[in-house]
Amino acid sequence: MTPQSSVITSGTAEVLERVDSFEIEVGPLAGSSGAVRFSVTPWSSIWQLATILRSQPVNVAAGTASKPISHFRPHVGIGYSNRRQEAAPIVERISQLRSMVPVPVMVKQVKLVRLWRSRDSYEWDDAATIALR
């Protein structure tokens, strides 16, 4: 772990000590021109958590929160496309799976990762796992 990672992890762990675990629902499956993903609801607890994480001084100084929170769409990614294509065929292909009942999931921890784009895909390293209250 780098010295900067250690600062990020310890500062984030300190803030998350005051954040309660929460429940979300994962599903149904959704498709777009660039991805297949599970929808996640409600967004309020996830947005609150994202706002807390983005407000950490080291994150603000590093410019890690480049897009406004209003652009953040909580989801569970299943697959991403690295080429331009129409959304309709993807949406049609997964339409039969949209009737699956959403699944309740408890969010009990936050995993901090270092994420980067490599060629036509995303890669990441785990930096830390921090438990919520």
C-alpha cells in the first residue's frame, strides 16, 4: 500500500465508522448501448455514501470525483461494450430476464479500489475493505 493509499484508507475508515449498513434491491436486469447491468434501488443511501466518500479531503485534492453526483447511476455491472452499437438489440435480448424479482442485499462494507482503463477494458486493484456500522 502506498503512503497516499494509507492516508485515503485511514481517513475513509474514520468517516465510515459513523455510517450504518443499509439494504438495497438488486434487479431487474437492464441493457443499453454500452452495458448490461442490474438496476439498484433505492439510490438515496448509495448517493449518501458516494457523497461522503467524494467529500474526503484527499479525494477532493486529487480530483477523483470528476463528474457531479447527479451523473452517478448506481448499478451492478454485468458486462460492458467497448464499441458503438444500437441499444435496441441488447434491450431485446435481455427483455425476458426483466421479469426476475429484485433481490434484497445488505450493504455492510465498502471496498476501495484503484480503477483505470487499460486498452479497451477496466482494471482495478483492491486498496481496502472498510466495514460500515
